[in-house]
Amino acid sequence: VFNHLVRAPEDPILGVTVAYNKDPSPVKLNLGVGAYRTEEGKPLVLNVVRKVEQQLINDLSRNKEYIPIVGLADFNKLSAKLIFGADSPAIQENRVTTVQCLSGTGSLRVGGEFLAKHYHQRTIYLPTPTWGNHPKVFNLAGLSVQTYRYYAPATLGLDFEGLLEDLGSAPSGSIVLLHACAHNPTGVDPTLEQWEQIRQLIRSKALLPFFDSAYQGFASGSLDADAQPVRLFVADGGELLVAQSYAKNLGLYGERVGALSIVCKSADVASRVESQLKLVIRPMYSSPPIHGASIVAAILKDSDLFNEWTIELKGMADRIISMRQQLFDALRSRGTPGDWSHIIKQIGMFTFTGLNAKQVSFMTNEYHIYMTSDGRISMAGLSSKTVPLLADAIHAAVTG
Ligand code: LMR
């Protein structure tokens, strides 16, 4: 009965890892997926995570019972505090409902399904470009996807006028997906002044902001600073949604731990929203897993563990910044044609190099360097040892 099926293409991001795994070359380098690697090129489990996991294992009072449909209460409360700030008026007034979901993707999907079912507008505007999975998540959730201008290839920066123009002409009530910080794939964020203008426009047109916060702590190295754009929108008393991921900032990729928060106008509405979110989640996966959320809750709850986390997080962010500088210097010293200053100006895990699909496939074929075809490289996958190889490959791709 499945004879008619054609083979589906690999995922544009995760498929890069599939191709990388098949390559027998000893010098191969995977700069595709946004996953942190150490200087030795190895995945990193944070010390604070190891420590908490040990405590969880030793605590024999713990069990593996189902947790509630909306997840662990502590985890939800503390996640809201992390993104909105401990003194957030929305939290103090109980206007926020937070549900534990399957990392950032799961949070976006639950939010999308909730909006498709209960919100009066079914159109969501995504930036161009955006994370490749965004359109798929929202289409399958039942929303209709439109785009707004975000990135200007000519300046390798933000197309702020284009953004304002496109959101300005979006039908009132439309949903707008915003990357909270460290825009994926471009590494280009609005300034706080620009965020304020975006906020005014969104509120004046009664658009509904839906933040994707996958990199809190990776843009500036500070969790609070990276949450500023979201907090700007909460401060005006309006509604919004936020999807949070702990994949990158706590390195909990495979644990699939994240949260969806919806800020409402009143505590009563928030509790009704939560009751409806349960109806979205229960038939989808019943309830979320216990382990990752227990780790996060333990770290967020304890000020010593929290401090340890922020130091390790800053360490990851700093290593990425140093990779940016090293790659920039290496291209400069090779005299590679072009202005590569965007490598040090862009922020977060990725550099949007400006290399085209042909140059990318040249680098993969000739140098065994794997990256997404849009020219995005994960700076977190680089090390001092591999920078020269990447610089050689870029130089050859650009001059060849
Ligand atoms: C990425 O963009 O590389 C990450 O968000 C990982 C993913 O799931 O695509």
C-alpha cells in the first residue's frame, strides 16, 4: 500500500549531519547543525548538569510517574521567571501560563496549534530568512505562513525599513514570529532602539508577537540582556507568546526540554488558556518527559547552581566569539577577497557567510566541510585547530 511513495529529501539542517556521518575522511568537519562543541570538537555536557543528574540519581525518593499534561510546576514557574524576569508584572499578576513542551520546536508547535484553534487570525509572518523548520511547524499546525523582510544581502545586515514596511502592511491581528535574540540563521539582531520601534508598530496594528527564544545567553553571554526584547513587549501589558528552548544554553539537546508561555490580559484568561493548552497537548503526546525538566528546575531553583550555569554559559559564548575573531583574522591573513567583518559583527551560534550553494558544495566536496546550503556555518562547531582548514576552504571557494 505504500508503493507509490517517493523518497522524501533529508532535512536541510539535520540531513547535513547524515551526510557528514557517511564521510570517511579523517579531516571532515560538521558546521551544519547548531550544536556546541568543545575545542576538541566534542559535544559538551555542562558540569552543572552532570552534578544535578548525579543528585537526581542518588535521590531514591524520586520516581518515574507520569507528570502532569502541562509538565512540572516548578520548571514552568522558573522558566517564566528566566525569560520575563523575576519582577515581571505579568508573573506577579498571574497573567502568564507556562507549559513544559518538547524543546523549542515542540513549544512552537503547541503554540501554533493553539492559535490555529482559538485565535481569530490564522496568518503568521516569518522573517526572511528564518530557521528552516519554522514554516513547516506552523503550516502543519494549521496556520498560513507569510514572510516579512529581515535580512539585506547587500549590507549583510538588518533590512529594517523592509521589516517595518512589511509588518506595517500585514493585516491587523496577524501573528508575527520574532527571534528573541541571536537570529537563526543570520546572526543579525535589531538594536534595542529598533526593537522599541518594532514593538510600537506591532502594538499599534494589534499584531500578535510570538517569540522564539532558542539562544537566551548566547547572544551577549548574559541571560537577562538577551531577554530584553521579550521584556520590552511584556512591559507594555500586551499579549504575546514565547517558546523557550534549553537545548543550546544548557546543552540539553537530546532531552527535548523547553516551555511555551502565553502572556494574557488577566489571571482568569490565563487559566482558561492553560485549560485549552491541555487539550492540545494530551492527544499529541499526552505529557512531557520528566528528566530534562527536573535538571532545569534544580538549576534554576538553587542560586549556587544557577551561578555555575551562567559561568559555563558565558564560557561557551566566549569561545564562539573567539572563533569569530580567529576565522576573521585567518581570512584577512590569506587576503581572501571580500569584507569579512560580518563574521565578527554577527552574534550567537551562526555566521551567515554570504557563500552561495555552489561554493558550499565545493567546500563539502573538496574540503569535507559540511554546512547548510544557505552558507550558514555553526561557529560553535569550530576550534582553533579547524579554523585554518575552514579559512583555506573559503579562500579557495571564493577565488576558485
Ligand atoms: C539549527 O538550526 O541548527 C538548530 O536549531 C538545530 C535544528 O533542530 O535545526
